[in-house]
Amino acid sequence: MGETVKVVYPFRYRGIEEETWDLVIIEGWFEGIHAFIHEIRRTNKGVLIIFLCLDPDYPGMDVVRSFDVDIFATNSKELEKSLRFHGLQA
């Protein structure tokens, strides 16, 4: 684990399907996040996906709750309380 690190961003995903991913960390919301997560899961069985949640107001907790991720991470005590309130583990 940790042999390859690649930074990708919206509309620049070239080559992600050429690697086997053990861990994917997503920082913040972007249009197409559901499709991105779906493709990562489809092509990498057993991948661990972490979503770094920085701003609960954008795109909103209802949207954040819908992400098919394994772990929500935050550096905000207030946001951690909100994630726990929604039944999510921060």
C-alpha cells in the first residue's frame, strides 16, 4: 500500500482506471462525485474511500449523507457533532 499517489480533480481523471486503488481520499464536493465514487468502487473491489468533509453547508448534509464512502473525516468539532447527529461516524 502507498506505492502510487495520484492527485486527480474534476474532469481530469485520466489514468485512474489503469491503477488498482486501495485507498481514495476525496476532499470536498464536486459535480459528478457520485459517478466518480461509483467508478472507483466498480473497478477496485475492497477500496477504502474517505470523504474529507470541510463545509457542511455546501453541498448540504443530505447530499453528504448520500455519498457511498466508508469514512467521513473532518477537522471541525462542530461538524463532527453534525455527522454524529446524522448517524455518520466522523
